[in-house]
Amino acid sequence: MKVDVLLGLQWGDEGKGKVVDVLTPRYDAVARFQGGPNAGHTLEFEGKKYVLRSIPSGIFQHGQINIIGNGVVLDPVLFRQEAEELEKSGIALRDILRISKKVNLIAPTHRLLDAANEAAKGAGKIGTTGKGIGPTYTDKISRNGLRLGDVFCNFDEKFAAQRARHIARLKALGAEPDAEKLAELDKAWFEAIDYLKTYQIVDSEFLVNDLLAQGKSVLCEGAQGTLLDIDFGSYPFVTSSNTISAGACSGLGVAPNKIGEVFGIFKAYCTRVGSGPFPTELFDETGKTIRDLGHEYGAVTGRERRCGWIDLVALRYAIMLNGVTQLIMMKSDVLDGFDEIKACVAYEIDGKETRQFPFSIEEEIKPVYVTLPGWKTDMTAMQSEDEFPKAFRDYIEFLEKELQTPITIVSIGPDRKQTIVRSRK
Ligand code: GDP
Ligand code: IMO
Ligand code: MG
């Protein structure tokens, strides 16, 4: 058996949580492989709404195993909050969740460093989620990280060494923490570590490979999006992990030849939260309309999401990097009332047109748009693709041709049920 991967092709918030939940019944296990509580994955069903941050979106179906893989960074305090909420809603999380011994832990000082680094950047700040993601991955890569498996051996010593290093760095940044406040944060953190220890902490690389060997199927759930990838995204305005499909290999311990389908998920338009370039961003009424209709406010920070037209240059790049085999289009309902819809098919840079994603998108880029007629139909109650209006079918066909990849699922609303799986010819 192979693992399938589902990941975002834009700047995150494409609707990954919703679709992982919809696809979960097809799988035996669901696994997160990178990122941490910077993610906010929203699911809606039976009139209830959940936002997941570190816990995979496969926990609400039929007892599938859910795995937090080694590539994830975990904040024990936020994990505890999230897990306790879910347990209150009746999810038997301890039975279905497995956590890798190799996840790196986010400490209180990582979050303080995140804030201090941002403050030091001034106007050039990244606009991070403030969850300590960058500093935690920095410690991992510089071989100074604390891993969950460490809690079983000399942990206090390792923690103290890390803490002292962080405080020195914070002092250098002019952000020395208040000792009393930090002691409080540490206390809550250690209590959360004790809570975390009551979960099944495993060698998840063996778990995943054993599942595959037994003929079981695994869905990997990406966080963030391809344009936030540390190598290929709009650097430095990116997150600190590999969000692309290759990240599933290193973030779970599965070999590249074990990757099966790659589901690439995108919105029928485009959004971004935080700073950084966004070639098709709209600063006019249309952008505002998309934000209002799409409720485009961050699931983690509540920040306004910047909105713009779909960018096919960036999507082609993302499809190439991830080896996407199937596309999933989200939130087309947000455009249901539009007279016309634009799609950026190329960039004009220095008077020259290119279809290739450039080294830096911080330069002056003029998007080259194609304008398509809107479908002007409320599609939110539709049950099958047979009901799709002609203009919408034409839009799908246009995208499939431009992107050279089939769109196999269309999402027409936030609820689990508002999902149309297309038949494949
Ligand atoms: P994720 O981070 O990729 O899981 O996405 P988020 O949960 O951060 O953001 C997606 C938002 O869009 C959430 O509020 C979802 O409930 C909502 N959503 C998902 N699919 C659809 C859709 O097809 N239509 C509409 N209108 N909302 C959707
Ligand atoms: P999901 O999984 C959207 C953005 C932040 C910031 C940059 C770096 O819900 O799609 P970080 O805290 O990771 O160091 O911030 O990345 N960002 C996201 N934007 N969705 C996310 O996750 C994001 N996770 C991080 O806004 O610009
Ligand atoms: Mg999100």
C-alpha cells in the first residue's frame, strides 16, 4: 500500500481540514507530517464547527488511527487545550491518537523568541502566527531541539540548558522575560508535559510503515501551503517547514516510492495572511467582497486574510513541486454571485511575459488576466455535478486545461455534505 498526501497549493487555509475529514472514511489512518499549532484546520458537520491545530483532521469519522508525525512541532500547552476540548465533545482521543517520540517540543521561550524576532525585524516582519514555529525549527536544525522522547531521560537538565540559551538570546534582542511570568509559563508547560505523557507516544515511522506492510491505507494531512514552503515559497515570508509532498517523506519516515495519490487543494480565488508578496492581491471592492463572502479571517489569529484572484502561475508551480495527481477546488460558492471572474495565466515582469514562477515575486509583477463569465447561480445545495451550470463547467474545464490536472472534488460550502466528488472519465 501507499500513502496518499493532501496538501495546500496556495498560502494555506485552502480548506484542508474539511477535505481530510471528507476523505477519512477511505483510509485506515490519517497523519500530520509538518507544521504545528500555526495551523488552523476547520471542519463543519451536523451543525458543529471544530478548529484543529496540532491534531489531525481524521478524528471525527470511524475510529481511524491518527498520527502526529516526527516532522511536527508540538506545543504541550496548546495540545492539552485542544485535546481536552475534543475529549469534552466525546472523542476518545487517547484510543485513536499516536504521537511520534521525535516531534520537537515548542517551549514557552520559543514563543517569546518568535515575538522578539518579529519585533527586531520591524517593518520587514513576517507576520507569523506567534506560536514559536520558527525558533523551534531553528533549534531542531541547529541540533539543539528537545524532542518528546526526551521527556523520559534527563529532561529537566536538557530543558534548563535550552531555557538558559533562549534567555540569553532574548536579552540580546532587548526582550528579557519577566522571571515570575516565565516561571508561571514553565509550570503550565510541565503540567502539560505530564498530560501529554498519558497519550500513546510511539516510533511513528515504524507504525506508518507497518500499517502499509499490512495493506492499510494512510492519508497524510499537510499544513500551511506550498507558497509558504521553506525552500520554494515566497522566502523569507514563509513558514519554517517543508510543506510540499516531499515533507511527508521526511516528516513521517515514508520512502518516496511509497507516495501514491497527491491531492492538491486550492481555493477558486486566492488568500494570504501575514506579510509578503501576493501578485494577484485585490485592494478594491472585489477583494473586500471576497473577504466578506468567504469569511476570510484567520482560524488561529483572527487576522483579516488578504484576498485576490486565482493565480495559475503559482498553481502550476505548486502542482509541479508536489507531483499533484488530483486537484480539489474549494469555496467556489464564494464566487456564485459574480458577473465575471478573473484568472491570472501569466506574469509580466519588465515588460516580458512569463508563465514560470520567478525566483522572487517581490519584484514588480503585473498579472496577465483572462476574464471568464460568472455562473450567477447559488450552487450551495447542489448534490451532484450534473446540476452544475454551464458557465461553472466551463470554468472547471478552463482550469483543468491550464493546470493539466483533473479536478476531482469541488467544495461548495463549509459543511462536510457540501462536497461534490466528480466522476472520472
Ligand atoms: P485549512 O487551514 O486549509 O484547513 O483551512 P481553514 O480552516 O483555515 O480555512 C478554510 C475556511 O473555509 C474554514 O472556515 C472552512 O470552514 C471554510 N470552507 C471550507 N470549504 C469551504 C467551501 O467550499 N465554501 C465555503 N464558503 N467555505 C468553506
Ligand atoms: P493552515 O494549516 C495560513 C503563515 C503566517 C505567516 C507565515 C509564517 O491553517 O493552512 P509561522 O507562524 O508559521 O512562522 O508564520 O506563515 N502561516 C499560515 N497562513 N495558514 C496556515 O496554516 C499558516 N501557518 C502559517 O501567517 O505569514
Ligand atoms: Mg487554516
